[in-house]
Amino acid sequence: MSEPAAVLPRRLVLAALAAPALAHAEAWPSRPLRLVIPYGPGGAGDALARQTAAALSRALPQPVVPENRPGGNTLIGAEAVAKSTDGHTLLFCSSPTMSTAPILYGARLPYAPERDFAPVGLLARTPYFVFVPTASPAQDLPGLIALAREQPGKLSYASIGNGTVGHMTSELLARAAGISWNHVPYRSYGAIAPDLIAGRLDVVIADLTTFGPLVQSGHARVLAAATERRSAFLPDLPGMAELGFPGFDGSIWFGLFAPTALVAEVPRLNAALHAWQAQPETTRALAAIGQVPAGSTPAELSALIRADAARFGPLIRDLGITAE
């Protein structure tokens, strides 16, 4: 169910009242909308964003056009939406853009999530998994942890940058398991894959988009789901709870956000998302790109952002992680 405007966070209601009149005095939307995607084309996130745009286009009287605005670790696209004044621009993004970027960038962040954005709703979650090279002596996660304990600080893991979910999840696992290993940041998962295959990396925690095919071709091995419970995508693999790490969640979420000037349209947009997510064909379409539908109210998405900041913030500060 979508959240009534009466129970929207008070700050968003006040922002809407204080905002200058938008250019669209007529019924909204009065022209096509842009859905800004702060990533390059391709990949599961981009595919999900385009499916979201198509669903909103069917629900609204105007089309929703996806627009890739990559760069700056998603900051370029998010800033563009935060500063938009046309009343017809929305943002698709994942958890770090809203939850960890403020901690990593501080005063350098060109937007303020709570001031500049109205959460619309959660779209989907992408489960992460633990991958190792085929030649790795680790046959399961306990074996990988034992290997790391035998060689403190020797094993290397990859991510696509400081503060990303893969980076944070790998460090949370290290802390929970009492091990230490070395972080090697890359620009993309595509760049990580050859080094994992060749054994120049020991582990990567990521989604199935890039590394699932490597497992199928015999070039990598997957040890466990990095989520608390088993994943429907690979149900034979144990989840973290049964491996001794209850409450561990290594997944990334994607959500829809509007500039705060559009807060009055949030209930309508949220209802459109829920109607789309309730359709069986949506579950099938998202499963094909490694995603699990996960709806929410705007308030629940706000709470999720705060929970992620509380979960990752101490880790970022303790390890001295900074933006690249």
C-alpha cells in the first residue's frame, strides 16, 4: 500500500510548502519525465532502472524516459536531480548514494539526502555472493576464513571502490570472522573478473551479473550467499546465518527518489510501484537480471537509509575509509 500524504515525514511536507511554485501549474505530469540513472548503460542496475521507467510510463499519462548520467561515484546524477527545477525529473539509485556517501564525502557532497530528496519507494534487492578463483584451496566459506586466519593480511579481495556495498560487506565479514585481508579497488566488475580468474585476487563479494557466468564456465567458484538466508537464485548454497553469522546482510537495494519539490506526487508514484511489483511477470523479469522485488512505503525507505548509515558509518570511521 502507498503511504498517505498525511503520514509523510514532516520535513518533506514542510519542504513542499516552502518550495517555489513549479513550472507545471497544470495536472502533473504535463510532459515526459526523466529518470536519471547515475550509472553507465548495461548491468543489473541499469536494467532495473529501465524496467522501472517502463512501468511508470504505463501508470502515468506521460512517458518516463531513462537517462544515464554516470560519473563521480553516482554523485553527478544525484546532484543533477537534486538541483533540477523542471518538476519532471526523478532519481533511480542504490543504497550508497543515500546512506554512505554523506559519511564518505561530508561537506563535499553536492546534495543532502534528507533536504533534497523525497524517498518514493524501494524497488528491489540484489543478493551478493562470495566468489573465489577455481584454483582457490577454499571449498566453502569456513575454508576461506580458515585460510585467511592462517595468512593474516595476505589474502586480497576486490570491490568497485571505497564505500561500495562490496567493500563494506567484505569488511563486515572480516570483522565478524576475526580476520584481516587487503582491499583492492577496481573501476568495474569487468576489470575484476580477469584477475579473479587468474588467481591474482583471492575473493570478491558481488552479485551474479558478472560472476555467475564465470561459475557456470568453471572459471570461478561460489562459496556462499552473502545474505542472512539462502538465496532463491542459488538455493543449494548456505546463507550467512547457518554459517554462524546471524543478521549478516550483504545485498544492495535500489530505490526511487524525487526532488523534495515533488513530495505531493510521492503517494501516486509509490502506488504505481506497488502495482507493478505485485505482478507475477515483474518477479520473473527481475529474477532474469538477478533482482528480487522489494516494495516499501516512503517512510520505510527513509528508515532503511538511516539503518544503513548506522550499520556502515562506524566501520567507515574505524577503518578510516575515505572517498576516492
